[in-house]
Amino acid sequence: MRLMQTALTAAISLGLVMTPSDVSLAQAPAQPPGNASTPAQSAAASAPPASPESSMPPAASSPSPKTFTVPAGTRVLLELRSGINTKSAKPGDGVYLASTFPVTIGNRVMIPAGVYVQGVVDRVARAGYVKGKSQLDMHFTSIIFPNGTVVEIPGIVNSLPGANKQTVKDDGEGTIEQNADKGRNAGETAKIAIPVGGTVGSIGGLPSGHPLAGGLAGIGAGVAAVALVSLFTRGADVNIPSGAQVEMVLQRPLILQEENLSGTSPAMIPAANQPRPLEKPDRAHLLCPPGSLGCE
């Protein structure tokens, strides 16, 4: 027995017999040299590198711009900067104006005084020789704010304040119509009727020695001349001079943004402690004797 233990010890020392620890080491999988890594680390190492954009947090969405609405039917007072006449105007011609009074919604100025407004002529109709009146159609296309921003504006002519020879028809198109100018037609006919009548009367009365007959002939010639002139004289043209007042009305709501109103006019906030208007003073009561006149 002692001889067997001595032989086993000698074999272990010579490496001929493996111990249990040597057996467990032999059964473990071989590891490559260098730093050992886990399967998760290997997968992360094999994945492509992330781009800088993907690593950044999502940007916050920019807030929508604040808008303001000028309702349909709003009226804007303008001043014409270039005269218009149906004798020379034609469709497509530009019309140039500027606002003369601010338009406010609540406590905010939406269209300040002094903004430029541009329009275009749509239709031109001159008066006929026998009947018909001159007419002009135009509409407004854009408005230019003092800070340089431009907005399309849906407006037509509503009225011509102060005009005494033109009217605006209520036809939804803002047609400007020239009133009948009877004085002008009478003046034109008189220029021809008087000379013609006098000439014919003198010619007809001198040979016969009857001035009365010549005068009657002259009157007849004058009447014929009036009828002839009216056939070859047009009615008056629409003539709107520079500086005339034109009132525009919005057909649809006008949408404005904060950038259109920036740098124009701040909100109008009434100051506190405004003085109240004075009450109308009462009439002094006079004491008068009974029956007197002019007393209560």
C-alpha cells in the first residue's frame, strides 16, 4: 500500500497524471489573447458609428407666427397719387394710392396712415355720342407697409368722397360712372349753334329786306346745328384727378402677420385717469313778472 502511494506521488510530480483542477482547465473554451470581451460588447463594436445628427436631441418645433384679421367690409380711406381719365386709361394700367387715415381693430393699428396701395384698371368704357355714360372699373391688388412687407389686398372702390361728377354703382364691382354733364354739352353746341344761326339769318334776311324772316331762318339753322353737334359730341369722360379721395372696402378678410405690423405703430392703450367731459350747463331761469314776454 505504501508502495502504491509512493508511485502515484511520483507520477503526479512527473506530470503523468492530471489533477481535478487540471481537468477543469482543459475542459474550458480557449480564449484569444488580449482583452476578453462579452458577446454584447462584440455586437456593439461591429455596429456602424452613429452620425452626429442622430445623437443630437430632437429640436423643438418653432411656434407658428401670430396673425391678425381685418374683417371683410372694413373701409380704408385712400388718396389717389396718379390721376385717372377714361380718355387715356386702358385695362391693365396701374393705379397708385396712399392711406390717409389709420384702420384700428381693438387697440391695435392694423393699417397705419401713409401705407402705399396699388391697384389696376379692369375696364374702360367711354360715353357714346347719343347715349351712355363713361364708366371705369378698377380693383386694388397689394398694400405696402412702412417696413417693406407686401400683402395682397382684396378690395374694390366703395365711394369717392367729395366727388360731384362721379358716382360709384352698387354692383359688387365698384364701377365708377360719370354723371351726365348737360352744361358741357350745351356749351359745345352753343359754340356752333350761335355762329351758324347768326350767319344763316343775316344771309337770308339781307337779299329780301325782311330781317324778321332772316331771324326765323337763323333760329331754324341754329336748332339744326344743335342736333348735328349732339350727334358728334361724346359724353363727358370719367376724370379723377390726383389728390382725390377714394374709399376702399375689403371684399374678404385681410390676414396680417406680426412681421407686417412690426415697426409700424404700437398698441394704443388709453391712459389712466382720463378727464371726464364737462356736463352741459343748465339754462339760467329768469324771474319775470307774470304775463311778460321772453320768460319761462
